[in-house]
Amino acid sequence: MKRNSYRTQMIAFFFLFLAMLLIVVPVGLIIVIIVQKGLPAINWQFLSDIPRQGMRAGGIFPAIVGTVYLVMGAIIFALPIGLLAAIYLSEYSKDNMLTRLIRLAIVNLAGVPSVVYGLFGLALFVVFFKFGASILSGSLTLGIMILPIIITTSREALESVPYSFREVSLSLGASKWQTIRHIVLPNAIPGILTGTILGLGRAAGETAPILFTVAAFYLPQLPSSIFDQAMALPYHLYIISTQVPNVDAKVRYGTAFVLLTLVLFMNLVAVIIRYKFRKKKKW
Amino acid sequence: MVKFEIHNLNIWFGSVHAIKQVNMEIQSNEILSVIGPASSGKTTFLRALNRLNDLNTNYKMTGALELEREDICAVDIEVLRRKIGMVFALPLPLPLSVFDNVAYGARMHGERNKRLLGQRVEDALRQAYLWEEVKDRLNESAFKLSGGQQQRLCIARTLAVGPEVMLFDEPCSGLDPISTAKVEDAMLKLKEKYTIVLVTNNVKQAARVADRTAFFLTGELIEIDKTDKIFTAPKDRRTDGYIRGKFG
């Protein structure tokens, strides 16, 4: 009997370990392969030059710049709106049908496929508002896509500030807004930042939303205003992998390497902020 | 002089009738202790006085609560809470430095002058018997103080706002006997300037510090009288039972 339970335990452990391995191995493999094949392509010219010879040589500078612009635009749009919405939902809204509906809508918004956002952006920003295919349209589309992430993480950050702090502040005669401004927000900022950066990473890596709204196949010069089209890393990678024949694998993996580094770097920053916050947390 | 007048006070949380038909007065510069077993409505009663119950969405109140003949529901809530300070059951410093904790209320009310703020913080800490212990640690996080120091910090923080009434909600429930004695000393000194309402689970504490004592049971005010009367010759059988430790 005893031996039998021991054996069951070993079998369970084996499967649990296997599941863990199945998660770790693909991540490790992706990173190893991209680094191994992409790293040799990385040099100053690759990072700072425009694409040459039909994108088979030269660099990817316009795509890097485009992605940075798009991500910045998305965050300028999504952070204030998302944060204000989160403050409203966590601090002001009463628990009734309407707010439950809003919460449900936000959760569902997070589950909408990114290509649908692309189509939505095309219809709303490019066509209806006549922004054309431009950085503005792309940024707004990406911004809407990451809004649910920002709202959800910000709300969690705000709600994780102990309720007793609010009571103390109010009992000292502070107004509700003063309480939010001086007690709740300062203690929620690290969590809000973490969510924002995760949203940034997501925005940087998505292809579908920018496909319809901003991304250019090839541009010889950098965008000069928010109404210009721009190249972007994920779309550029798609093009040189499928649309342009005879592109050296080195260039493709180099592009993938740059994109991966960008996104992983953002996630790393988010992890560091969270870690520092946990260490500093005083309650 | 009468500070608080309470007429026919009834409080509900949803369908729970938490306070039933309470009539009483609270005098200026007295320590009124409120005793009673768990869920007898003591804390609810206390939180009605500074309208902290209002935060609860299903809270409902009828009757009249008057502070110096003025209906407290007609006063601006921030002004009311400046007049009626509160010290909570657990030491609850805000995640700020010692100085900023004490200065918080004054700052929220618009005090910007650094010298005045400093003076106010020092005065409040002295009144709470904490100044000597923390005068060199004003910029440290308030969480680094011991539990008893934190609770006196909370008292100082309430004092710094300049209240007229102080509400204490079981202020010593998390403290050791020595810290408890310090907090009680502070209270006895404070009643010269302030009106104090003390909710306590510790019957002996009520006997030690209170001028008058009110006994609550399941939301009803059973008896209110001078503390020595309550403890030597209570009128109600249930009061007698409670203070003798027969229940609760």
C-alpha cells in the first residue's frame, strides 16, 4: 500500500515536471535560435541604415524608428484614458448593473483578436476620420488594443492599496480626491507602470493592427509627421520573410532579434519595477 | 456643556438593524466609554459620529445627531471630520514618514507654511507623549516605529488636525500593557482640551479612564451613567452580568 502511494506520487511529479518543461523549452528554444541566427547580423550599419537592394541588404533603421513612434503614440493615447477609467472604476463607480457591464466589456475587449482591431482602426481612423494610413491611425488603433491591459492592471494596482489607508485619510478630513491623489495613486504607481510597460511590449510586437492602418512596405525616408506612413519592425519582418524573394536568413533573424530584444527589454523593466516595489512595500 | 446630542438614532446595514433607538448626550471634556460584547453596535455608533459609516453603500440612518446643536448631516463632511478626529483599532500609519503622517491632515487643509507645519507636528507629538522618542526619526518611515509608538503617532496625527472631539475605537486592542498605559495617560491628559469617546472591549480600561460609561447590547443602549455607578451599582441586570464577566 505504501509503495503504491509512493509510485502514484512519482507519476504525478513526472507529469507535473513534464508540463513545466513543455512551457520552458519552447521559450528557451525561440530565444536560442533567434540569438544564434540573428546576432551575427547585428552591427552598427544594420541598426542605423535604411534598407537597400530591395530590402536584401542595408539596415532596418526606419522600421525601428516607426515602431518607437507607434508605441509612443499608443501610450500617449492609452495611458491617460486607461488610468482615468481605472480610477473611476476602482474609486468612484458603485457596484451595479452598469459597472458590471463595463467590466465585462473591458474583459471582452482584451479577448478581441488583434486583426479585428486592425479592421476597426481602418474603418474608424483611416476612413471615417480621414487620417489616412498614418502613424496617428496606427497609434490610436494600438492604443485601443492595449487599453484593456492598462485599465485592468491599473485597477488592480489601485485596489491593492489597503482600504484602511483611505479610511484614515478621510477621517482626517481629506476629501475623496485628495485621498486618491496623495495616498492611493502614489502607492499604485509601480503597479500602473508595470501594466503600462506590458502594454507597450504588446503594442510593439503586434502586426495585424498596423497592417491596415499605418505600415508601409518600403519607405526610403523617415516619417516627418504623424500623418505619414511608417515602417514597423513586425510588419517589416513579415515582408522580408514572405513577400521579398531571396532575402538572406541573416537579415530576417537579425530583424527578429531586434524586435525580440525590444519586447524582452520592456518586460524586463516591468519585472524590475515590480521587484523594487515589492521590496519597498511597507505594509 | 453638551457636545453631542443623539435622538432616536437607528442604523441599518442592508437589512441588519445595527443601532436601535438610541438617545443620549455626550458632555464636553469628558471621557465617555462605550462598552459591550462583540456586535453590540459600539463601533457602528462611533463611526456614525464622524459619518465614516457613509462609506458603506447599504448604510441607512434615521434620527438626529447634533454636534453643538447642529445636525452633522447638514455640515460639510470634510469640515465635520476635522472637528471629530478618530483613532482606529489597529495602528494605521499612512505609508509616509513620521513627520508627513502627522502633517498630513494640516497639509490637506491647505497649510503650506513649513515653520507652522513643523510647530504643529511637534505640538501634536508632545501631546501624544511621543516627541522625545521620535524627534530624531521624523524622516523615517512610520512603519519602522513599534506598535505602541505607531498608535501614539496616530493619536498625534489626529491631534494635529485640531479637532474638538476624539473618537477612539478600541485603541489598545493590539498593544502590550505598557503601551496601553501610555495611551491611557495620553487620553486622561487630552480630556482637558477635548471630548473623548472611547469604544473598548476592555471593561477594566473603561473603569480606569472613563468619566461616564455607556453599555450597549445588540444595538440597544442599555444603560449610561457615571462610571463608578455603572461598576458598583448598575441599574440593569444585564449590565451587571457583563461587567462581572458572565457573558461577552
